[in-house]
Amino acid sequence: MHPRNRQRRNASAMKLVGKLVGLFRVAAGLTQAQLADRAAVQLETIASIEQGRRALLPDLARRLDALLDTKGALETAVDNMPEVDLIPAWAEQYMDLEREAFVLSFFANQVLPGLLQTENYARAVFTSRVPAFSEEEISGLVATRLQRQELLHRKTPPTISFVLSEAIVTARLGGPEVHEEILRHLRGCAELPGVALQVIPLSRQSHAALDGPFILLETPDYQHLAYTETQRGSQVIADPDEVSILSQRYAMLRTQALDIEGTKGLLDQLLGER
């Protein structure tokens, strides 16, 4: 299916489920605020779902079915949607979750997470893309990526942990000047409140996440989710068993990485070698 057609199908499916939620809510005599309160979620969550801007995840579908006495209708609708319809194109659902999350945990082994990238590094990432983006597209993507970083500087920022492969911090993506800039940037990020930055040395003889990078999130609704990306797709994971497996891996990764002070020392060492 062409990506544009798939995106339209995604939007239609999310709108359909959202309309069902609104219909069942009104039939139960509840306002959006009342339903949000009873489901222990934010009002914006219910509003976004009903407007088709946010996918209804399976665990919330089950809670809403119980609250609205809908005999499993919402859970059935979500379970029978094609998996691609649960994931808006270009990870838009993840970015919504990222903005709302109060705990984020990143493991990366090839490229810095977007929240840690500088403008020049992000431009080097998007310029490397095959087939190539236009200059206009690159500028737009870089601007969007930098805008996401506002959450690091909120008055009350989320708690964020980063575990990075040493391969990322030693790679010279974008050239020597960009590399030095990114080392200084990482050293500064390591001092931000609520941020824990750790590097896994390449010299390690064991590794808990050889399957690749992933992100863990905890939302204000106390949902524990995960997110993974592949070459041509992405997936938000809500299944508790799958999230638990990734959480166990992340806990092990943190023990295998340099501690926070050791990571700062490595960055200082790399900067001193330049």
C-alpha cells in the first residue's frame, strides 16, 4: 500500500474508534472530564482519542469497556484493527506520548536519540538519508527535532535516562567539528536536572540488548509503554509482558554501562584528546 493511502487509512481507523468512544460516553451520560476522571487519565487523552488524533491503546480500551458497560466492544475494535492502523505514520503517536511522559528511558546503539542531538548533528543525520531529502525537507525535519527538546528545559522536566553505546559518542557523523560540538553538548546534557546519561563501553564482553534500540515510557496515566523503530516502520508496544521484558533489559543495561560520573569522565577524556 502506498504510504499516503496507508496514512489516510490510519486516520480513518482512529477516527472510527474515537467516534465509538464518544458515542458510548454520551450514551452513559458522562462528560469527557467525568470519563477521564473515572478512567484515571488526562482529559486531553479522552479528547484526543475521540477526535481521532490519538490511538486508543488496548489497556485503556479494556478500562473504558468496563466503565461504559460496552461488553468489550472497544477492546474488540482495537484488537481487530490492522497493526499498522494503531501506529500513525512517521511515529506521530510516539511524539505525542513523549510530550506527555514523565519518565523516559532510551537505549541507542547507532545514532543519538533526537532529544540529545544538536542542530548540526541532526542535519548530518537527515543529510545521510537514502533516498535523499530535499533541503527544504531537511530544514523542516531539523526544526521539528529541535522543538522536541523543549521538554528537557521545562520548569518541571521529566525524569530521563539515556544509555548509549560508546560507538555513538566516538563516531564522527558530520565531521570533526560536529563531533566536538556533540561531545560538548552531551557533557552539558549530563548536568541537566532529571537527566541520567550513561555509556556502554565497546570493551564489554556481554550486552543485554543486542536486538537493537528501544524506548520505555511512563505516562501521567501510569501506563508503561515501549517504542521501537526499524528501517521502515515503528511500533508502540502496550502489551505488559513485552514491556516487562524490555524493562528487564534496560535495568541490566544500566548495570553494564559506565555509571554517571564515569560517563562524564569518558566525555571529558574524549574532549581532551581533540
